[in-house]
Amino acid sequence: MRRRSFVRLLTATPFLRGVQARSDIPALRVVSSYTAAAAPGMPGPYPGRVISVRSDRCVDTSTGAANDAVVREMLAQGMRALTGASTTADAWRRFFEPSDIVGIKVNCGGYPHCVSAYEIVADVVRQLMGIGVPVSHIYVYERFQNQMDEVNYAPHLPGGAQIVAAERANRNVDNSGYDPATYLEADFFGEEDTRSNMMRLVSRLLTKIINIPNMKDHGATGVTGCLKNIAYGSFSNVARTHQHGKSHTFSVVGALAAMEPLRSRTVLQILDGLRGVWHGGPFARTTRYVFYPRQIMLGTDPVAIDRLLLDIIDTERRAHGAISIWDRSPRSLRMDDTRARDADPDVNIIIREPGHVEYASTLGLGVYDRARIHVDNIDIA
């Protein structure tokens, strides 16, 4: 990938085609020395295409335990369907070579009930090893070490896989895991630190990235799926974008995901829908809001997958009588009562921004128009 220094300013006007113009989008200053690959990983070779693999046997809903053999078969059939390859190994070879250094972006924030499933992550590691990627060149990563410690992937993975985090916790005191030369700068609420820096692992070491998010509600974005997991999970200092009832996630999620080299290196999306969270996300400290979609979605287009996720989460919320993730009424906003927020699905502490998915499409990250998204449904008995 050629390198040259550049600074780019993102504002609302140039990118808003299908999205309704808004006057509250802050100026975003992108600083990176990386240029895009000839064929960036997002939206990748299959824009607008999603493989949805379901099985009633993949999770025991009475215990929450996943069936490893069924999950492996779901991934194998999904990868073959996505690529058209005749074998599972050939499907993985469409994206990866033995010389690659591969990052697996997991989501640990929903511990203990909804994190990137051990069974999915372990099989991804095995498949990469099976096509010749050395296990020492496979990095399972997340921002926070304390979350990685809670989830504890190591006993579930082949020995030698690297497990890496950028900082101990979300306290803005340790920036050694971030790249000082690759960042997005914006002043949202007059905060002292106005930069969000990309992880050094992402910018300086990895050659390919696999994104494994969950199906989760989120109090600021509406959902946390492919886009938010890869964006907010690969940069520092992002919680500052949403506070005091206001969220700037509408534009920032897509802007971060579109930054190089993250955009070009993220080549595969595997949305873990074995379990999901319909309220109180991105956390899952209680089973009260856990549900079981019992599916895995695969593709290269994060926007297309997240467009489907918006409907999945909103449908589940409506089934429980909760307000829509699209609800922007000030009557639903209670900024000073987090206990009410967690207990009452009709309360927001921040006006959600599910429109971040459509905005990301205007940055070229994928297909948002539902009529242009092709879904291949696979059911495994």
C-alpha cells in the first residue's frame, strides 16, 4: 500500500446523497499517511450481498450454550456460498494468503452473555491455519485488556494465537497502543482531547482484518454491528462522541470505518447472531434483554449487513413493546437517570443515531438500499 501524508476534512455537504441533510454534523479532520488499496476491503468484492445461515440447533436457548459442530458447519456453508468456492479452504483462500498477518476484531463488551462466540472465533483461527497462515500471525484484538481478560479467549483457541488489546481500560491514560500519526480529530463537546487515534496493531502490523461483531442494541447508535465494532473498536477516545443526550455517532462511525488503512484491510464481516441483545446494549450483564436469532451473517459489505441488523433489532424491540431505535422524541429522553435507562426500554439517555448506517453508505462503505441488498438464506437442520 503506497504511503503519503494527507489531511482530509469531512463535512456533511459532499457526502449526503440519500441521507437527509443535517446542520448538526461536526467537521471531522482525518489524518493518515495511508492510501486506499486498489480494491478496498469495505465494501469488498461482494457489495450488497449477504449470506444468512440459520440453525435451530446452533444454540441451546435454555442454557445459552452453542453447539460447536453446528457452528462450524454454518461457517463452512456460509463461506462457500459467499465465494462460490467448491471447498471451504478455497473459500478462505479468496481472502487470505499464508504471508498475511491477520487481525480478528472481536466484541467483548457484552460479557458474559453476548460476546463474539468462542466457537466462531476458534473456527476462524483454525481455518486460517488450515490455509497456511502461521498461528503466530493471527491476532485476536479488542481495545480494552480488562474486557479481554473477562472473556478469556485463550483456552478456546489453538495455542500460539496472539491476543492483544490497546489499553487497560477506557480511561485515556495509556495511549501507547495507538498510532500518533493516524487519527480523526473533532471537537464535539469542548473536550480537552479532540483526537481518536487508530490502534498501532491495525495501522502498522496487520495486513488483513476479519470483523466479528454481535447483534446488539446500542444506546447511542441504535445498533452495534459491523460498522461500529470495527470503527469504535479500533480507535481511542470514542466515547466522547455521545453524551448529554446528544450523539455524534451519525457521522463518526462511518468516518472512522472509512479511514485508511482500516478500510482497505478489513476484508471479511462475520456477524455473530447466535445470541443478541435487544435493549441495554452494548452490554449484557443480565439475560433480561438477551434473545436468540440463531444465525450468522457473512459478507464483505458492512453497510448491507448492518442494514439488515437495524430491522432485526427494531423488530425484537417492538415484539417486547419497547420504543423503536428510530424514536427521536424528546419525551423519551432522560439524561440524568441511568437506572431508568437500564430498566425501562421506553427510556433513552441519548437520542439514538441508527442513520449512521446510511451515512456510512454515502462514504462508499457499502449498499444501504434494501432493494439492492441480495440475501442468500441457508437453513441447516
